[in-house]
Amino acid sequence: MDRLTRLLCLAACAAVWIPSMGHAADGESRTYAILSLIGDKISVVGHESTTGSNKDQNRHDTMTLSDRVLDNTAVVAVDNAIKRLDARATTVSLASSDPKLYELQDKLFEPQEQSLALLESVKIMLQNQNATHLVLITKHRSDAKLRLMYQYAGSGKIEGLGFYLDATLRTTRPDTHAVGTGFMAPFAYIKLMLVDAKTMAVIRERNADESVALSIAYAPGSLRPADVLTGAQKVAALQRLISKGITGAMPDLLGAR
């Protein structure tokens, strides 16, 4: 965990705006602003075996990040998808260091005083960039369904970005067929929303839940699922899942299929 913390927690970022140009599509030209609110924290979920209860008994820990590397990965994935899907579009990347925006992201469109104030601050950012639409990337909370080779595993709920650790399930490494007890699963549970920049109404939203479960057999001699990947490999795994999930969801989000 210490290695992962050093790799991910580098420096706090202030708000920035980075314009870039997209490709062409028939119809009216759009300017998409892109804002990601998924990269402030990493969840570490430790599986706990339970019987006779539907209550989530897993251990949930959180690591706070000061670097924007995972938010930037999400923004780049959206930007690349827009360039492929909307040839005449312009994109503008937004970033915010406001912790309240991250904390209340799931309530941003609810009629509460604090939420309305935050939404108004986002609207002002969009107006300053002459954006016609916002692609907002937030955390999605859902059942833990971690993808093994031929099945899914997991219990309880997971949300956003993180790692699910199970030290009890017998698993197999597919390339060598080595067997071990336990697995580690990086996951990216993401929600994407397309928002009208003028009215701040949500036009469309899509969930993108991605995971990959890696047998502890990838860490010969270890009994700790967290040892399956190095710190750098953990970061890269999250980045791959973010990009994969967003790339798959964007055509539906933009109404391109």
C-alpha cells in the first residue's frame, strides 16, 4: 500500500482549463467540456465471508490521493472518444480542487442548497469556456462483481476506483495454470453523464463497470492478495479499466449508436 500511495499521491492540483480540438460530424458543432470526479480517492475492499446475512460485512478502507493522474486518464479517454465520434466537436478539459464537488458528486443534481451552489459553479465554468455540453465522470456504486476467467466473484457493494481483496477463494492463473487461494481485483465503477450546458439538465447517462480479478498465483510464495501487482502495475491496471469502460460507454452516451 505504501508503494501505491507514493505513486498516486504526488501533489494537489488547482483548477485548470486545457482546450483541444476534435474531429467532424454532421449537424451543429458542439463544444464538450469534460470534468472527472473519480480520482480523489482509492477504495480498498477486503472480503469477509458471511453466512445468513445480506449486510455488507466487507472491510472498507480509503486512500486519499493528491495527484490527478486517474482523473486525467478519464478526461483523456472521453476526449479521445469524442474525437472519434463527433468530427466537428471541440473539447475543453476542466479540473477542480474543490473537495465539496467530489464529496457531493452523487447529489449534484438534487434540489439541495449546497448542491445547487456547486452546480451553479460548474455552470459558470462552462459558460466561461463557451461549452454547449458537459461530459461529467463520477463514481458509480453497485454490487461487487469481479471478473474472473469464466465467472464473477465478490460480495457487498463497491464504488469508484479501487481494489477488492479476497484471501479465501481458490483461483487459477490462466497462463501457467498455477493454483492459489485468493485474488486481487482492480475495479473502475464509473458513471458518465451528458449535460446540457445552458440548462444543466442531464440528457443521458451510462454506467461503465469494469474489473479484472487476478489470482494470488501471480505472486508465488505470498499469502497477501495485495502482492499480486506492484505499485506501478496497480496504477496502470486502474488506468486501463478507466479507459476501457469509458471507451465502451461513450457511443451510447453521445447517441452515436
